Amino acid sequence: MQEPPIDQLIACPKCDALHHARHLGENERAACARCGTLLITPRARSFLHVIALSFTAMILMIAAVFFPFLKISAQGFSHASSVFEVAMAFSDGLLAPLSLAVLMLIVGLPIVRFGALIYTLWPLANARPAWPHARRVFRLAEELEPWAMAEIFIIGTGVALVKIGGLASVSLGPAFWAFCALIIVNALKNAFLSQWTIWDAIGQK
């Protein structure tokens, strides 16, 4: 039996099962037969969803950085700080590289990834050829995904709140809830994102 060409196969990103790839109708979706992971989505609809969610995520990220994150009250004193203010507090001396790394991993890399997705998908969603260097930009977006650590930041914040809860009164600011909303938006974006569909659209002239 002759094996199909490699460009007609698609591997599941979760379980590595191989499937025959084909273009779908407007209301069709293809999922992995083994684990159910979404593999191929209708092009125009999924692109618009990813673009809209990426714009939403960028707005939430900006709000999460500059709005108050936590307010701590103890013995009649209270103080509220944003993520940006906390990072800048350690911007002098030996801790400056750590401050820069925190801002890049929590804020910079996610914004770059959202911008890369918008750059890649905007012309494709409007039935136009991909913009120059779309392959490199989308590959960059894929490579940055493991380094976007908003979720890890929220988990670390939760652990810290448990430890200081007995020492002071802690209230959550709007930036904390913006981070929580960002996690939900990012999960929805990943649900609509199909790498094969995007690569296939970029490859078409």
C-alpha cells in the first residue's frame, strides 16, 4: 500500500497520532480520533475568533500591568501596588536583571505573541495573501507560547496570599481579576487556534 505524501498528514499536538489532512467545509471541524484535540477548523471563522481574542488579551494585559493588583492593610496602614510598580521597585542594583525578566515573561512575551498572531491572521481572515514574513512571525508566536507565564504568575500570587493572609488584610485589585480574565481568554483563543489551518493558509498564494 502506497503511503500518502507527508504534506497530506497532520500529527496531533497532544498524542502525536497521524491523520489524513483535508480542507473542511464552512461548518466542519476535525478532531483527533484518539484524544479529541482540535486539529482543523473552518478558516475564516477561526481566524476572526483568534484575532478578536488576541486584541482582548492585549487590552487585559495592559490593564493587568498598570491597574492596582493588591492592597495590603495592617495596623492602620495600607498600600496598593501594580505589577509595573513592583517590578520597577527592584530596577536598581543587582536585582535589575530579575526585574526585567519578570516584566518580559509576564508582560512582554505574551503581548509579542498576541501581536504576532494578529499580524499573521489579519490578511488571511480578509481573504488576502499573507503579509511578508508571515511564516517567521507565526513560528515566533508558536515558539513563545511555553514562555508566556501569566498562569504561573497567578498561581504564585495565590500561594503568596495564603502565606501572608494571617499577617495582614489583603484585598484584590482590578489587575488581579484582569489576569484571571486573561487566562480564560487565552484558553478560548487556544481552543480556536489550529496550526495546520494557519500554515495551510499561509502557504496558499
